[in-house]
Amino acid sequence: MQYLKDGVKTFSLLILSTIIAYIYFHFTHNTTNISTVYMLYVFLVARLTSGYVWCVIASICGMLGVNYMFTYPYFAFNFSLSGYPFAFIGMLIIAIITSTLTAHAKEQSRIKALREACLNQLNEINKQLIIADSSTQIIELTLNYVVSSAHISCIFYTEDPIHDQMPVSHLVLPEDEAVFCSAYERAIAHLAYVSEKPSGMSYGITSTSPDSKCFYLPVISHSHTWGVLGFLANDNPAFIKDNLSFFTLMIPQMALAFERQNLLDDHQRLAIEAEKEKMRGNLLRAISHDLRTPLTSIIGSSAAYLESTSYLKEDEKLQLITQIHEDSNWLLHMVENLLSVTRIVKETAKVIKSSELLEEVIAESVSRIKKRYPNAAICVTVPDEMVLVPMDATLIEQVIMNLIENALKYAKASSPIQVKATVQSRMVQVDVIDDGIGIAKNTLETLFDGYCPNHATSIDINKGIGIGLSICQTIISAHSGTLTARNLEKGAIFTFTLPLEEDI
């Protein structure tokens, strides 16, 4: 189609130039500037057509036009005339050289514009790859760009193509998927993966598989193969001429993006592991601190009862048994807390969530606390509308119970403990408020570390409370929420938030 258009342009300009030259010759009877008209014709053909073929044809046509129509003898060639052959050949050489130089300059200008556009495209995709925050996003950005710029189907294998059952593909036509999924094409992609060299159709880079309809480029950095990028070229001349060289330059940028993301993921994993170690250490310190004293008390009380049964009065025996009973109940509560933590998935520090009615979760927590503290005064305020929150109901109940029990045992409040639930922007907030003695300022920063007492003068000499708050922090963090504490003008407030939308 392009050759036909160039041919029409060439011969249309030839006719136009001949008409102009004839009119000029008819009125002036001067042939001096006739060659200039045809030389202009050669320049126009070089400018308006592609390649060198039509420039050479225009040069020959222009030379023939001058010598046949406007050079004596008119409408005939006579090489026997003195100087005629040299003029004929000289004009032909000048026309060919002129047209070739013009076409070459045009081609260089086209190449320069193409390179500039290529650099701009590389810069644009590099900007997008820099802000990508996952390997999946890097792949999606690259494939989207391939489809939008070259209008060809593409695929990316993150593993060996023979074993990768879930490659990411972006298709221009639905039937292109069958081509990528064929055993032959997967074998060609596998060759690129294991050899770390391009494979597929022969475009001057490789000729390993001339029967392949696709071309595959391995994404490599520092001898590590991140995957294989495949294109369904299908003998597309435009792809061969322009796009392949650009994609070859794009591959290193993609590899660097994968390498950078891998380093960020490693750094994040190390940070998570460090946080887990810190949490584990805090938990162990809390356990050793909080369990040792009540166990010592139980052992001491039971030993005193056994060794001095005949000497003790009934009220003293009752006091020892009561102390053993209280400490045993406290240890049972502590074990419940520890079992709650085991519900959190260790590898991801996440929990299995389901939509729960917030009012029912709070009501169940308060009901269970009432069984332990029948005389506890608790005032609950919840939204009028139903609020469904993604959560592990058992764990959140444990958090609410721990916070209420903490206020009941250590705040020394004179008014009922208040539990308030409100809906904020895309999250729910639960406050546990008391009007007691507040929290010591020197313990606020380490309140949830698992080994610091929380209220200013509420330290129980027999048992600490650090582990309960530490577990609350662990549970809320696993729900992607926040847990904070601060002093009020009188008393303290513990606040935790939970997102209303489940994390994906």
C-alpha cells in the first residue's frame, strides 16, 4: 500500500513538473532553467516518499524529461552529438546524488525523531516502574504499556514457562491466548528462561525458532532471571522495525524495578521479623513477670495449708484456700489470653476475619466480665444503626474484656466504667473510659510492651497487668487497627480502632 502511494506521488509530480517546464519553455523559448524544475521535482519526491528507490526513479525520469523533451533534438535521443552523452550521464549522476542525499537526510531525521520518542517513552515507563510498590504492579504496568503502544498481545511468565500455570497476559484478541498456551510456544519461552537469551521469531537477534509466532525476552539482572516477557508479533513489519529495539531497551529497566522491589520486600520482611522478635521477647518477659508471683503465692499458700493444718484456725484455712482460688482463676485468665494469641496466623501476623455485629461483640464481652465481677458497674453506648465490622469476634471480645478488667481492678474508679463505640471515617472506634487515678506519665510510652504497670498507684504486688495489654496490642495490630491510651482530666481512656473494610 505504501509503495502504491509513493508511486502515485512520484508520477503525479513528474506530470506536474513536465507541465510547468513546458509552459515555461513555450513562453520563454529558454531551456536554461528547465533542469532546475526537474531538480525541484527530484527534491519533492525525496521529501514526500520513503526510501531511496523512488528517488532514483525520479532522478532517471527527470533526466529523461530534460533530454528528451527540452534538449535538441526534441523528442529524440541523439548520442552522436558532441557533448550529448556527457551531459546526459552527468545530469543523471547529479540527480541521483542529490536525491540520495536528500533521502538520506530525511531518513536520519526520521531516525532521530524515533530515538527521541523512544527515550521519552523509556523515561515515562521508568517513572511508572519507580513508583510501583509490588512485583505484580510492575508486570501490569509493563504489559499495559506494551498493549497500548504496540497494539500486540503479550504475556509474562514469573517462573519457568513450562511449570508456570498462572502467567499474566494482556490480549488484543481473545484467540491470541491459544497461541501463547500452545506447548510449542511454551517450549520456546522455556528456552529463553533457561538460556537467558532471546528466543522465538528471527528479528536479527536470534533464529532459534523460525516457526514461532512469538518473540520472548528474558528479564535478567545480576544473573538472576525474574521472568520471561513474550510478544505475539505474528510477522508484523511494524513490530519488527520499531518496537522490538524499544522493548529490548525496556527490559533492563523492568529488571532493575524487580531487583529494587525484591530489596524492599527483603527489608520489609526483616523489619517484620525484628518486630516479631521484639514482640516475642516482650511476651516472654511479661509471662515470666506475671506468672512467677501468683505461682509462688499458690505454692506458698498450699504448702502452709498442708504443713500447718492442725494448727490453723478455720478462718485462716479459708483465707489460704481463697488466696489459692483467686490466684488460680487469675492464671486461668492468663492462659485464655495466651490461647487467644495463638489464633493469630504466625506467618502473616493476620487473623481470619468475618463480618460481625459490633453491638453483639461488646454485649458478649460485658456479659462474660459480669460473670467474673458480678458487682461491676459498666455503662455501654453503641450506635443506633447496625455496624458490621470485619474481625475475629473471639479475639476482639478478649481485648474488650482485658481493657474493662484493667479499669475495674486498677483504676479505682468511683463511677461506672464507660464503653463507647462510634463510627468514624471508614473505621469503628471503641473507648473504655474510667474516672480513676490515671496512668503514670513515665509508663505511657511502654504501656503496651508487656512488662510495665499501667496506672500510677495501682500496681498489684501479687500480679502485674502488662501481659494483658501487650496481648491487646498484638490482637489489634493483627486486625490492622490501632490501640492507644491517654490520661483524661480525671481518669484514663483506652481507645482501639478497627477498619470497616477488610484488607485485600
